Amino acid sequence: MAWVGFRVRFAPPCAKQIAMKARVHITLKNGVLDPQGKAIEHALAGLGFSGINDVRQGKYIEMNLDETDEATARASVEAMCEKLLTNTVIENYEIDLDA
Amino acid sequence: MKAAVIVSPGSNCDRDIQVALRQSVGADPVMHWHGDPDLPGVDLIVVPGGFSYGDYLRAGAMAAHSPVIREVVDRANRGVPVLGICNGFQILTECGLLPGVLMRNAGLKFICRDIDLRVDAANTVFTRSYVDGQIIRIPIAHNEGNYFADEDTLNRLDGDNRIAFRYCSPRGEVTAEANPNGAALNIAGILNEKRNVLGMMPHPERLADDALGGTDGRPMFDGLVEALAAAA
């Protein structure tokens, strides 16, 4: 309890409240060859892990957003994905938002 | 003829193309910093090879949003010839001037060696000094040269004679063995619909002088000078 009290008393008044965290998972579309995924699959088999199929490698990007409205935040992250974060010729994306 | 070379942080073939253009044009190109949107009026724009922005996110993805690229897209749409080599090709696909994408090499290795190319579209300002079916030998040096596009796009590129260069055997056969990186249809270079934008993975500027061991790349620059001087 003493520890909690310490934190409450000395929390810097300017500490910013993070409104939302966005997590973007980027994966290769079906049918797009993923040589890295294949290499990982072979390496895992070489290590003795069996029964592994269709290893696909992707990307994960997370960010904190000031936005508090979920729909606005989602639309904004979607625009980011379309414009920069992904190449939609070969990649799909999924967005998770944590309020 | 006046040319501009777009220089990004991480470009490393900008000096090579500068030397090749100086040799063919007889004058130095404008070396234009990517962050300056004020591109002077030029007859040719070259987006050179290298590792712009350290290939962060995807090769060419960051540079495709550089301030000057909006202007490059605008000029290309107005008919100014734009040549993208290696990372320049990747930037041109990322900014939408050319379709498709350059993925990681199928063999997962950076490949740096001379390769044979078949000229499949000699009727452009870039390739007019070659003839259709000609085999030229120039270097590639890339990690992401595995060209990919959906089937419709590939069919359109092929049907409209927009595949300028294909990887081939020394005898000109387009085979899987001659494909260094897994590129669809052995594509080494493609044109836009109006044929004034060429993106290619191989480096003509690296073999444009006898002192470098070959001159198969030089006709591209000599041809551009002829075409653009005549148009000016």
C-alpha cells in the first residue's frame, strides 16, 4: 500500500494519458510467395519441430494515439495502412485498438 | 538536354548515373535533393539506386513520399521521361507510377553480378538504341528484385509490350534458370502505359564505360540524348 501511495503522490502532473493504443498486424496475402516463411519452416524442421505447415512471416507495428473516439482512430489508422504502412498489392492488415 | 538525378538519404548510385549522363549528354545533370519540392524544368528525371531511408518499412516506401516525388509523378503524367533504376524502380512502384511491387529475392540473398537481359521493347526513348531481341549484359545488385503483380496486370504488361527487359540465358532464352530473383515472367524492367516511365532492376550506368569492363549500358543514355535533343 505504501508503494501505491508513493506513486500517486509523486506522479508528474504533466504525465500524458494515452487515449488509445493501435496494433497493426501486416501479413502477406494468400498466394504471395513468402520465401522467408519457407526458410523459417525448413529451419524449424531442422531443429526437430514436426507437423509445421504454411509458416508466414509478417510485420507488427504499434502506436499510441491521442484520439479518444474509436471510430475516428480506426479510420485514421486505416488511412495510414493504405498510404504507407502496407503495400496493398501484396499485404493485408488487421487493426486492433485498445482504449 | 537537361537531366535531373533525385538524391535521397541512402542513394548510392547517384554519382554513377551522374558520370554516365555527363558522358552521354556532355553536361552535368542537376543533382536534386529529395526534400526540395522545387524541381527545375528538365527533359529527363532519373531516380537512382541505393538504399533510400535504409529500406525502412519496405524498399522505396519512405522515399516514395518525399516532397519531390509528388512533382516527379506530376511531370511523368505530363510526359517527361522518368527512369528508375534498382531502388529507383522500387520507389516508382511504391509511388504508383508503375504497377506491381519488388519483393524479397526468392533465394533470400542479396545478388550482385552481371546478368544477361533480353531487350523486349526497343520502341521507347530509353531503349531506342537497342533492337528487339538483343541480349545485353549489365549488373544487378539488389535484395528486393522479385517483381510481383496480379495476373491481370502481368497479362496487360505482356500484351501491351510493356516488359522492356527480361532476365535470359546467354543465348536469349527466357528460362527459370536464367531468373536470378524469382521475378514474375523474368521481368527485369517495365514501362508505364504511356511508355515514358521505365523502371528496371539492372544497372546500365554501371557498365557504360570501357574502364568499367563493358559498355552495354551506354546505348540507353546515348539513345535518350538523341531522342530528347531531337524533341527539344
